[in-house]
Amino acid sequence: MMNKLKELPFVSYRPSYEFLAFYRIFFSMFLLWSGVADNSWIHSIPNSAMHPPISILSFTDIVPSEAFFVLCRYMIYACLLLILIGYKPRIFAILYMILYVLTNNYAYSFGKVNHDFIYTLPIMIMAFSPWNKTFSFFPEPVKETDELAKSWPLFMISLIFSFGMFTAGFSKILGGWQSTETQYTQIFFTQYRFIIGWNDLLSDFYEGINSKIFWEALDYFTVIFEMVFIVAFMSPKFFRYMLLVTIFFHLNVLLMLNISFMNSIGLYSLFIPAWLLPSGFRNRIKNGMLRIFNPEYRKAAIAVVILYLLVLKIFNINTMGSVINGFFSLIAFCKLSTPLIVLGSAFLFSLYLLIRSLRKTDRNNILK
């Protein structure tokens, strides 16, 4: 039993080099789309107002100049672009996280601490995976240790995510969510609808539900769903099923509370069972990526990175964000249409993969 547990991080996941490389490209583009926060406003805050949480800034009360935060922002963009083209992605992923954590620590020193760190976590951990062997302008040679390094980063991320979900559920138990006297989901819904004023999408529909059983069931579902994650990471198959439920959960949170968890899709995409996709589709994607990320075009790739940063500097335009947001603006139908489209598409795609997995299981059973 102990041997199986020791081997679990190294045998749980078997992604291909192509999938890991595709994820490097996808996730760096996803973060570029999300954009990098402009924290230059922090320089205007007096040193006396700085009260950082326990962090790397706990031993200082000095607020850097505006130029420091502007430089950090450009460097973060440069890191993402270099990871995208495959130029020393491990080094620049580590540098990205250092700069990200540092600048966000300053932002958190004057107000609310966000949990968006979890959404950028893959870029740090996946930097130690062999995700730059192909689909790269600067590919790295295959090493003997790469086979083991395919699995443990994914396992580590699933473990961290599972523990985070479990602690969320555990804190709800401590807060009394299992009590039938109070319906906490309904309380949160009322606060967001009438106090904050988030009342789009299905908010009116949920406002018309007065059933105590319905709201109590949502309380219990939320607690049980989050608590189950304490064992989900032990099985990749079960973990993927739980991610499907998570996307459904986040979609309903968006519809009810108007809270977007769109940024979480970048993390969930790491666990796509790519082998379930039709082989013809996979081959077309592979051939297209090989044509684009041709090492012969590495000088052009560096030129594009420089041009991207110049546009950002001169016009303050994040090209990736502008293009993708411009596309979504063309098909927008409400204020929250972008997260609704992204989460809804992710849920439908997950259902599609689930159906294909069941069909493959049935086919294998017939052959037996």
C-alpha cells in the first residue's frame, strides 16, 4: 500500500509531449488574454498605510516608486510571451511567479487579499514538466527523467486544488452550513442581489424560489461537493469527474450570484483527456502547430515578442486581450456574456468528453 502511495505522483498522469506543449501555449495565451494588473497606483500610498499579510513583505514598510511597478508589469508580459514561444520557459515561468507574487503582495497590503493566485499556479509547477519538447521555436532535447516529470506536476496541482476545495468545505461546516435553521446560500444570494446589486442572468428566477428545502439542499450540496475533494486527487479519473461537477457548480454560481470563475478554466484545461478527442482532429491540430512553431522561424518569433511589447508600451494595448475581447464583444448579449460563453462552452465540452469516454468503455466491453 505504501509503495503504491509513493508511486502515485509519478504514475497517475501520462500526458503526451504534444499535449504538454499545447498547454504551455494555451495557458500563456490565456494569461495574456486575462492581462496583467497595473499596480502603479500603489506608489501613491504612504508607507504608514502599508500593512501586508504574512508574506515576503512582512519585514518592510517601504513602498517602491511608480517606475518599479511599471517595469514589473512589462517584465511579466515579456515572461508570458517568451514562455509562449518556448524560449527558456522554465526560467521565465519562475521569474513570472516571483514578479507576480511580489507585485500582488504590495496590492494586498492595502486591502482585500484575493485568491487569484491559484489560477496562475500551473505556470510555476508546469515549468518543471517537459512542456517544451515540441511546438516550440526553441525546443529542448528529450531526457531520461522526462517520463517521470510528465506526471508529478499534474498530480501536485490536483493535490493543491483538492486541498483548497476541501478547506473551503470544511470552513463551511465550521460555519454551520449543515444547520437546517439557516440557509446560507440564500443569504449570500440576497446579499449579492440587493446589497451589491448583482442581479443579472437568472437572479430573478432564483429570487422567486421560496422553498426552504431547495436552499438547504444547495447548502448541503456545496459542502459535500467541496469535502469530497479530499480524496479526489487519488484517482485521475475521479478527479476529472469532479472537475466536471466543479465547472457545473461555477456555471450555476455565475447564473445565480453573477460571480465569474472564468479564470479557473485555464487551470482545469490541464486535465483534459486529450486521447478522447477524434484522432483526425488531433492530427490536424498537431500538424498546424508544427507548421507554426517551426524553429526556423525563431527570429520572427523574437521580433513578434518585441513588437508586442512596443505596442503595449506606446499605445498601452494588450494585443491578445484586445483581439479576444473584441471577438467576444461582437457576440455579446449581456454584461456577463463572456464568462457565460466560456464556462458554458467548457461545460458542454466536458460533457462531450464524458460521453466519448463512456462510448469507449462500451466498445471495449463489447470487444471483450
